[in-house]
Amino acid sequence: MSALPLTSPSTPTVTTTSTASPPDAGATPSAPLIVLLAASAGLGAASLYYSQPILAPLAEDLHASTGGIGAVPMLTQLGYAAGILLLTPLGDRFDRRRVILTKFVLLIATLLMSGFAPGFAPFLVASALLGLTATLAQDVVPMAAALSPAEHRGRIVGQVMTGLLLGILLSRVMSGVIADLLGWRWVYGLAALALTVAGLASWRWLPSSPPAMRTTYGGLLRSLGGLWRTWPTLRRAAIAQGLLAVAFSAFWSTLAVMLHARFGLGSAVSGAFGLAGAAGALAAPLAGRIADRRGPGVVTRLGALLVVLSFAAMSVTAWLDRSAAIAVLVVLAIVFDFGVQAALVAHQTIVYSLDPAARSRLNALLFTGMFIGMATGAALGSLLLAHWGWLGVTGLATVASAAALVVRLTADE
């Protein structure tokens, strides 16, 4: 079989040896394997968010100040961002099975390190390492794409993404419940146990995926710039998804504060909104099927349109009474989350089709754009809520998602 080139003729050459790109799978992965991949992605991504609902007991038990405890989620997200850029590309250089199994071991170790941390400083170190190793999820999704035939790739990636998204959305709820019943250390211990089960199952059933290329680690990282310059389709996908992430993050990072300030509602109700968002995660498999039949470009436009309309309509909640406002927020949270997740699955389908030999690196670039949007949305959302109230947040989300829709409407894929 001839090797797939790492770059196009116009891209700076990366020195490689014995490049060998495996073909896409000819047979659809079995249902149990898809479930295993979905569960692995969900458990990996969930590790990023366990700390958020339990910051108060963490601060009390580890003797951290109110300001200092905010470093926990910050370091976790920074670790995750670093992991996306520095570790996720390894899936193109090494057998993805080896990469995934190694990250299972490292993530389990960091969860146990967090659960047994004797003080605040060791917990901060564990939090940064937790973000770094939680990039396991970003290795599982390209693995699902590599194992799937082209005609079913959107559907299968969507199913695996459902697991990842449910892991993110439900992690906060489960963390709060476990911490209330058993204590915060049990959150990390039980998470490590669940990952151990998934890791053993992956060791038993996950197939090998031969490396797509041979190069040095530095060459691997340098090739990211070449991929970004070569593929305008990738740039549009990352920018559009990043803009949708601004809207998504602005809402979820300010919702609890708004609900408490306006309605006097506590963290339990905010957690219930996480369940509403989880319903939107069901968009992933549906979006994948539509992408397979009608093309992923159609799904990105429909998804962005749903987000725009949802946040524009959400502005009216500023004038509604308590019951009506909460009901509208719940419904629109489901709708906009549906749109964001549908667009993400479609963008992944688009990006994964560009170069099978570079799926891990393409995925890293797509999610880097998304991460930048998430961080921007959280920062701007909090600032606007403080100065302009809820209308400022919904205005930002509407403008950002409208910009994403413009990007998609001007694309030709």
C-alpha cells in the first residue's frame, strides 16, 4: 500500500521515515466497541469537571482561601489546553491503542493523587496533571473515526461524542451528589475505579491502530502549523466552533450566579440545568446521521442557526416572572446545547475527512480553537454579567453564534 503524504506540495516538508498510514476500516465497529469508546471518552472528559461543584468543601478541608481555590479549575483547564497541543498529536505518531492505554494509567494515577492529596499545594499539582491526562478523550474520538467506514463515520463519531458530552454535563451532578454523601475524596476514588474498569476493557478489546507517520516529536508539533496553513476547511471549522463555544461557555459560566442573584436559587437547581443540557447531547448521533446523508456542512449551518435563535429568544427572560423565566431557560438550554453539539459533530466529520494520516493533529487544532472560545466566553460572560446583567450575557452569546453562522454560510463544504 502506498503511504499517504503528511503534507500537500505547498506545505513545508516534515522529515519522516517509514511513513505508513492505515486505511480506514472497511467494517463498521461493533455496538459493544462503540459503547466502550463512548464510555472511555465520557469518563476522560468528566475528569475535568469533578472539582467545580465541590470547591467549597475542598477549600475548607485543604485550608485554601476563597480566592486561592479558584486556581483548581484554572490549572485543570490550562493542563488540558497544554495536553491538547502537546500530547494529542501523538496519536498520529504511535499506535493509538498504546497512547490510549497509557493515558488510562496516567489519568487513574492523577485521580488517586487528587483523592489522597494531603494538602492544597499537592492538590494543585494533581489538578494540572489531571487536565493534561484527561486528553484521553481526544484520543478516543479519532480512534472511532479511524475504525469507521466513511459512509458511517458521522453516525459513529456522533455516538462516541454523545458519551463524551454526557460525561461533561453529568460530571458536575454526580460529583456534587457523591461529595454530599461520602465526602469529596470519594469523588476521585470512584472516578479512578470507573476508569480502571474502562481501561481493562479497552486493554482487552480495543484494536491496534498502526501509526500514520514516523517523525521526531518536534517534527510532529511543527507539522501542526503546516496543517493549519494547508486546510482552510480546518480553519473555518475551528473558528466557527470556537465562536459557538464563546456562547456556550458564557451561558454555563454565569448561569449559577444569575440564578442565585435573581431568583435566590442554589447549586442544586444549577445542577438540574446540567441535566437539561445533557438532553441536548442527544444531538450528537442524530447530527452524525444527517451529516452522513445530507453532508456535514448542512448540519453546521442548522446547528449555528439554532444557537442564534435560542440566545436571541433568551433575552426576553429578563422581563418574565420567576416561573416563566426558568421554564424558558430550561427549554432554550436544551435547544442551544443541541445546536452546539450538532455543529461540533459535523465539524469533526469535516475535519477527519481531510487527511486520515493526521486525524489526531487535526482534532487537536479543532479543539484548541474550541478551548480558546470556551475561555473567552467564560471571561467575557462574567464581565458582562457584572456590568450589563443577563442581557449582556445573552447579547454576547447571540453575536458570537451569529458570527459562527456567517462563517458557515460563507463556506463551500
